[in-house]
Amino acid sequence: MITPENTFKDAQHLNAVTWDQVNRNLLAKSIAELMREDVAKPQIISKDEDGLTHFILDTDKENIYYSFSAYPRFLHYWHIVKESIYKIENEVKLDHIDVPNFFIELQETFGVNSFTLAHYVEELLHTLYADAFIHSRRRLSASKLADADFQTIEHSLDGHPWVIVNKGRIGFDSKDYENFTPESGQKTRLVWVAAHKNRATLRLQSDMNEQSFYENEIGAEKLSELKNKLNQSKVNPDDYIFIPVHLWQWQNKLVMQFANDIASKNLIPLELTEDIYSPQQSIRTFFNQSKPNKHYVKTSMSILNTSHIRGLCPKQLSIAPLLTEYIKDILKKDQHLQKMGVVLLGEMVSVSYTHPNYSKIENYPYQYNEYLGAMWRESPINFLKHGENLMTMAALLYVDDHGKSLVEELIEKSGISTEQWLKAYMTAYLKPVLQIYYQHS
């Protein structure tokens, strides 16, 4: 029986205080990014001795402007003091912040047509909904996060550090949000489907073969079970490739868009994976929570996220394993990179499936041939040395609710100076990047 508590659970994190805070946070980020890109060009009113600079940003409306203060940073970046942001309307200073209205008020200034703006506002509202959910969950302190495991860190982040609409996820309803987003903390299983080789293509590195790959990923016994299911469907298992599919993609896209393929047994749904997976910040990429040494699985998802529909391009899938092989060969031959201990995580195996109808249309929108595909990427777990832990570099930008940054916490725990820590970081990250860029273009 459905109860009111369950029905409205998805709105429990929405209240005026939280909503204003996440709008203020997102507006500070928006203005900073728009200034860095020279899209927003506010006027400087005054400067303090410590560098704090006071701005006014006009809008398309004569009676509305915004005021805020910010500290200058490197690379044309401004650190905006969130509490300093005010909207002034008819010379009245308003505390309430509404990010979608900010973009509407500057539509002409930013040169955005109404069609694009409406879509952008939709992504903004979805992002704010997610921000409110994260804010209501009492984000971890920098101290706790510094000692947390890899996946706890991954699920504690606020999304892409510079994309404004970083949690748009257009296509998800509130239940999908609860089931499939990293911040919700839910684990999931993927769906195994068998795809006929007349439509599907599996690509592996030259030193790999299909049988051993699937045995390692699925297990020999389970692989045999899946093949028996194909026998029971009166098809030849050797004619099929196994593809992991996101449950949302199966329910919302594949079962209808590929109904003809399912009816003709070009696609055969089999079962859920035994392994349990954890969604990463990109939503469509999964960490194997059951067996962390196994590959990440990147699935195709037809949701609009960070202003792009997150399918998987067949052309890119077709070259991924060979490109990995090529780059790893460069790595092996470069003595400088070897001395640095650089590890490049490769996309080892890919599979794509061609839609029988959309693929015949000339100049079709990209998303219509990206419904079904998958990619397996190496897990960093396999490369950890004794005493090492993992986190993504995006985590370094984390600032907790008390204003303490994760970087500051890591430096304090390291027992070395800030300068020493930054030099170690740059040696680990920037030095290899420069070597790859300048030596190998």
C-alpha cells in the first residue's frame, strides 16, 4: 500500500532555507565561471587592501542588478564570497536568490535564444534539486572525508567542478534519482542482454580473446549458464555477444526502441548481474562493489547530463581498445614516464550495437545511434601500492559545510608544508602531463 510518507519522500529535502543556500552556492559558481569565460563582465566598484573586490553586474532589466564581492585568484578566476551576493530590484536589496531567474534576467546579455534557455533552466532546476538533496544529507567534514574509502569520497562530491548544470540528468524521475545517483548511496545491478553478432561488435585488445575476457568478468560457471539460456531460446550461443545494460536504459529505452530486435531474437534479455555496482559521478560508469579488482563498466544512458545525452558513440567505441593499446605502448617505451611511475587506466574492451532503423537515416541526431553499447575500463584498485589510497582529483576541490577544504585537511595530515605538498602533487600529476604533451603531442 502506498502511504503519503512514501509518496512525498522525494520532497522532504526541499525547504526554504536549504533552497536559498543551494541557489546562493550555484549562483556564486555561475558568476565565477561566466567571468572566467568573459561572458559576464561586471563593473568593479571598489577594492579593499586585502584584495577583496566589490562588483555590480547589470542585467537586461533596467531596474535589476546584482552586487557581490570576490577575491582574485590565478588564471583569471575569482573566488566569490557567497554571502555577499545580493539582487537589487527597484533599489531594494533582496536576500532571496533564484538562479534560473538570474539567467532569464541576463538572456540578452548572454546571447541565449529562448529555446536553449528553457532547456537550460530545466537543467538548472534539476541540478538545484540534487544540490538540495546533498545539502540536506549533512555533507561529510573534510577530516572524515580525508580518511574515507574511495567510493565514500566519490559519493560525497558535488558534481563536475566547473560545469554549472552538473547534475541535470534530464530523463530521471525522482525515484530514478533515488535509485541511480552517486549521492543517494544506492548500489545497483546491471542487466545482461545477449546481442546477435550481425548487429553487435565486440572489440578487444590484440592480446585478449572473447572467451577468457567473459570468463574473467562473469565467471566460467555463470558464462555457461548464460549460454544455456541461449540454447533454451533455440539460438546458437556462439552467434551472440553479452552486453551489460543500465536498468534505467533497459526500461526506458531499449525494451521499446528495440522491440523488433527483441521479437526477432537479435536481442535477448537474460538476467541481472550477480555483481553489485556503484554509480560514479558520471552516472553511466560503474565501480564493481562486489569485486573491486574487476573492470569499471561504462554503459549507455539516454539521459541529458551536463548538456549532453550520455549515450555511447559507436565510432568512439570502435577505436577505444586499440587506442588504449597504442598509448600504453608509448608509456612502456618512455623511460621518463616509467621512472615517474605513471599509470594510465585503459579502456580495454568495448561493444556497440547498431540500431536497424536509425542507422539508415542520413545525418540523424547523434543520440539515436547511441542507445546500446558498453565499455570496460581498468580498475585503479589493481595498481595500488602498499599504503596507497584512491580519490579523484575532483575531490581536491571539496569544501565542507564549515569552510574547511579537503586539500587543507590532506596537507595537515601529511605532516609536510603546503609548498612541499603542492610540489609532490605537481610532480605526480603535472610533470607526466607535460611529458606526454610535449614529447608525444
